[in-house]
Amino acid sequence: MLCGSTNGLLLPDKADILKELGLSHITVTINAVSPEVAEKIYSFIIFEGKRYEGIEAATILLENQWKGLEKAVKLGILVKVNTVYIPTVNEDEIPRIGELAGQKGAFMQNIMPLIPQYMFSHLRPPTPEERAGMQEKCRPYTKQMTHCRQCRADACGLLGKDLKITG
């Protein structure tokens, strides 16, 4: 079984290649529905060789995430949506993410608590009760992943033994 994880920015253009390579499952991280909320989460994107910021960056990212999710589903790739629960930033949008993900064919949503760092270091993560409540709000739309332990999608190596990649 070949799986992948992405922020979805290039997924509309790369889904065919991923399918040809044998990818059977993909996780797309989607943390907002509206560009106004997404711009609070993403500082910038680099797309087609150009740097975008603000609403323009958020709009491009969101459009590609949803188009890519739909395309992957149409190609027969199972899609899970990861959503980072960022209190005071995206909590009002998470149920809508679950609803849209379900409508577009995602098989599951994983609502993950914020790890307070970088630009969100001043925020607290949601409590386990808040996270469970959010999962309940999303459950009518999308199956909820509840058995997952918090991980780092950018890690490389074996569980508990990260590899340092240089270059």
C-alpha cells in the first residue's frame, strides 16, 4: 500500500502521476474554508515559481486543495483530510471543512490539536474535550479518526527515530 501526504497545492496537477505510481491513499491537510481564515494560517505559498501572500495565496491554496481532493477521489485514491484545530483561528470553519470533505468524497477526517509553536506559540491547543466536541460536530458529514496519536507529517525515519536530512 502506497500512501502520501500533501498540503494540496499541487495536487490537481499531480494526482494523475500519483495514481500512475500506485498511490492508493492520500492525506490532504485542509485547515480553512475561507481565504480570510486561511491567510491567518499560511504566511505565503510559492506556486508556479511565484511567491504569493495574503488573500491571494490563501485563495490559490484553498482552490487547489478542494480541486485536488475531488480529482484524487475521481481517480480512485482514498482521501483523508487532516485538519489542525487552532483555537480562536479556525474553530468555526472546521465543521464546514468536514462537510465539504464528505461532499467531495473524502473517506475520513482527522482533527488534530495545534502544537503551539512559531506564529501560534502564544495559543493553547484545544482540550481533549474540545477536540471530541469538534469531532462530534463533523461526524454527520465525515467519518472521524479518533485513534490517531499526534504526529509530525514532516518527520522522516522510523517512529521515535527521526533521520536528519541535509542538503
